[in-house]
Amino acid sequence: MARSYESLRPLLQPWGELRSQPASQWQGDIALPPTLEAFYRELGPWGETVHESVGPIGLSLDAGGNPVDIPPLHKLWSLQAGYRWHGLSGERLPAWKDEWLTVAMEGGNPFILDMRSGAVLFDLVGGPWSPRPIADDLATAFGAIATVANAYTALGEEALDEDDDLRPQARAQVRDTLADFLDGDRRGADALLAAWRWYE
């Protein structure tokens, strides 16, 4: 059963302000995919404004390690720099497929919407692009990321051992919480975390 974006509100609200954002705020040279238009209209990660000259920064989810950042709509197109085009020259980077659109980042590692299939992929920077699918649709992807972040932060200091490694029982608890979000699919939860390389 497809998830609604509205159903994600309780999962994303702990991470900052949500505000409906119209498609007119899209700055891209390509059409805004309908699933993103709906996500920003129905939920709209806005976040806090640290400085007026910068504006809202979107949501930053602490899932362990680098946070997962989901930008406001008017900053989404600029997020493509370094992936879709060279950040300095503006030259189109041929290794990045036309149908890929970065929708969130963990450090420099992109979560990618495949605009043809609707699936969300994840990859690590630093080599040839070979992204792995983490979810069949955007709502499941963002809901899963938020579920992991909420479960991880709820563990507090109990999540990591003295070497800052994730405790096995903490991983199991996060996995079980994610499986609950995925309608009891433990195998799917394991596959999603593996594709994300979460604490590998």
C-alpha cells in the first residue's frame, strides 16, 4: 500500500519546521517531478533560519555519522552541483544520468530520485556512480530515513560503545523499528540498511 506524505509528518516534525512550498519555488531547468511537487506541497521540509541571508536550511536528521539533510524546495536544484554538473565550471557531468535527481545528502553521499521509475537510490562519493535502491518511492525512502533517525536518537548514549561503534543490540533495535515501518518486513529493513551502508 502506498504511503501518503501526510503520514510522514510525525516522523519528520521532530527535525524542524514543515511548511507547504509551492512548485513555483522550484529553480530547476527541468520539470519538477510530480512526486516531489506533492512532497513539498503536502509536507515541505523548511527547517530553521540560522541567518537571514541564508534563509531556511531544511531538515537535518541525525541517523548516526553525518546527518541526512533534506533541503527546502528553492534550494533543491542547487544541490545538484557536483553531481549533475561541475560545481565550478557548470559543465554537465556525463556519468550522472539524466533521470537522476539528488533529493537529500548524507555528508557528500547522495540520495537520488530516479525520475523514470520513482525509486530512491543511494551511493557513496569517490568512485564511479553505482547507486543501490533503498526504496520504491520517495515517501517510503524519507519515512525510512526518519524512522532510523528517530530510533537511533531515542537510544541516546546506549547506541554506541566506548569506541563509538554501534552496539549490536542498538542495530537490532533500529532494524526492528524500521521493519515495523515497512509493515513488518525485516528482510526489507536489512536490505535498506545495507544499501544505505548504515554503520557498515
